[in-house]
Amino acid sequence: MAENKSLAREFSKGIIKENPVLRLVLGTCPTLATSVSVTNSIGMGIAATLVLICSNVVISALRKIIPSKIRIPAYIVVIASFVTIVQMLVKAFVPALNDALGVYLPLIVVNCIILGRAEAFAGKNSVPASFLDGLGMGIGFTFALVVMATVREVLGSGSFLDGINSLTRLFGVESFTGFHNILSDPIGIFIMAPGGFLVFGLIMALANKVAEGKGKPKAELGGCAACPMAKSCALIDSKDGCPSTVKEGSAE
């Protein structure tokens, strides 16, 4: 029973309590870049979730075999392999989504959420727990993307789920193309970079408010010290290019 509760906690934490975007402030680049439409956000979220789950499971299964000194390169090879597979599947079955996401699809390789979970969790925990951690974090990432994209697409484009048939056709549904002309005069800035930062800031503020109401600390930008990879970076001597702030911030 205790083990089941522990596994359930590993799954649920990534959705709300430790949401990678709104609480841990990770993966902000793809979040801001792909959240201009809900369709793109769902596609990016599913792709990242698949990579998270698969890489977490493999890294967890091999955690006792991979030498500690080369674990980061090994993690990157595993992650890159799954990203390549996912990208090939997207190109084959959803080419419109591949074109829409562009370079951000292969850049999942360097998404700090993926590598961060591999280093902070999968490399230290069992396969079932790592699977649920990847699934929960992926759902949390997708949730944050969709919430941001809903606001930006409705206000910035006057539409909702535009182009969703590129995904639904996989299930035999091609007639539904989304809702259009929701606003007669959309506010174009919301689909631009400034609008993305504005919506991101407001949603983070709301998430912090909810967290404070439940007695949890607010999400804060802590620089390099807040990164899951800070401890690994701290092992690099500053003369080799590692900023001193990383070493100080991550020292125990």
C-alpha cells in the first residue's frame, strides 16, 4: 500500500506540485516558441512526453551499468535516440505538425526537462517510478503548454484548435478543423514574443498564488543554481569555462 502511494505521488507531482514549467521553470524556450497554437502545443507535449517516458525507463534500467563519469554523455545518447525515433514518426504520420514545430522538435534533445529528470530522478530510482515520473512530468509540461496556447491563440488569432485535424486524422476524424472567428478583432501581440512572455508571467503568478494558498513556496528563478544539472556543472573547474556562480550556487 505504501509503495502504491509512493508511485502515485511520483506521477502526480509533475502535474501540479512540481510542474516543470510553472513550478520548476524548466523548458521555457519550447514553451514560449510553440504555444502560439493549441495544436502545436499538444503535438510538442506528446512528443516530449514520449521521449521523457522512454528515456527515463531506459536510463533507470541501465543506471547500475552506466559508469558515473560518463553518465551525462550516455544520457544524451539515449535521449537523442528517442528524439530521432519520435521525429521520424512525426514526419511520417503528421508532416504538418513537423513543419509547424520546425527546429523545436529535434531540439527536444537539449530540453532541460528531459535531461534534468534523467539526472535528478531516473538515474537514481526504479523503472516503475521513473516511468510514472516521466509520464507525470510530460502531462504537466503538456498542460502548461495548452493553457498558454489557449490564451494566446484565442486572443492573438481569434481561433481555437486551428489545424487540429492534422492530429485527429490519425483516428479517422478529418472534418473538424477547430473553431474560427472567435474574436472579430484579434490582438496580434499575443502570438508574438512579447505576448508569450506576458501570458507566461501571468500564468506563473497565478500558479504561485495557488501554491502559496496551499503553503508551498513560490517558484523562483534561481539562475544556474536552480538547474537540475548544477551539481554536475560544479564538478567542472572554472578555468575550463564553468561560471563561478554555478559552483557557488550548487555547493553543498
